[in-house]
Amino acid sequence: MHYTLEEHGDEFEKMFWPVLRHNFPNYETFWREFVVPLTARPYGIGIRPKVDVCLEDMCMAHYSVYYHLGVARELIPIAC
């Protein structure tokens, strides 16, 4: 299955993707190649049980950067 943030991301990934996709297109590529296989998709978006803690930390760091970029972008006036 070909996963996309627009269709298979969580609420924040779906919400922020339209404004971040042009400046950070590799986020989705990394997410699809490295994060999705560690999740319970298509049954859930959480990390699968027994995933190595280092890989879980990588996923969480990746998501945290994305989330904070999305929030920061929302704080910038539209004219910018």
C-alpha cells in the first residue's frame, strides 16, 4: 500500500501537510520509508509493540520537529 500523509497521517500531519509540503517534501518520504513500517498501520497509527527504543525515539523526534514546524507556521501571518 502507498501511504500518504494526506490520507494516512494523524490529525496534525493531515492539518499541517498542505502548508509544509512545499518546503519540507522529504518529511513524507522519510515518514513513508522509516516511520510507517514501525507503526500498526493500517490498523492504527501508534508504534508497534516491541519496536526498539532507539527507533521509537527516532520516530518521536521526527514527529516532534514536524509538529513544531506546523505550529510555528500557523503563528506566521499569512502575508509572510
